Amino acid sequence: MPSVYVPGKRTDFLTNTASPVSNPTNLMLLINNITYANGYRIDYSGGFRNIFPVYNSSSNTISLICHNIAYGQDLPALSLPTIEVLING
């Protein structure tokens, strides 16, 4: 009988509460001097990571979300030396 592997999933949140914002119209990532309008994806042989900014209207804060999806192995440690969220609106 064939088997199906269910990938592991983990979601990490990083919230900056020091600079409250109000109703931004557009959030973009600036990573290593490159701007990403639709998030940032890192592919590995055993999975991938999607990193994107979100706005929490109840606390007026911006968070970075990282979805980690792994297929049968751990993903390598992630190190991004410089990451910024650009806010329009």
C-alpha cells in the first residue's frame, strides 16, 4: 500500500510594538537592499519558508510571519542580516 507523507508546518511571528501604525495600504519587505512586494520565499530541497509582513488592526502593529514547511527533514537555520518592512499609506 502506498504511503503519504504529511509535511511538518510551523508558523513563527515577530512583532514590533515600538512603532505603532494606523491602516497601512501596502506593506513590502526590504531584504539586503531588494524590495519584495509579495513576501519573500526561500526554497530548500526539503521544504520552504514564506516570510511576509502583516498588519494587526487591533493593536496597530506590524508583524513578520514566517511559514516553515518541511518534507521529512528539518530546515536549516535562517539568518537574515537586514530585514525591514516598508509601509505605504
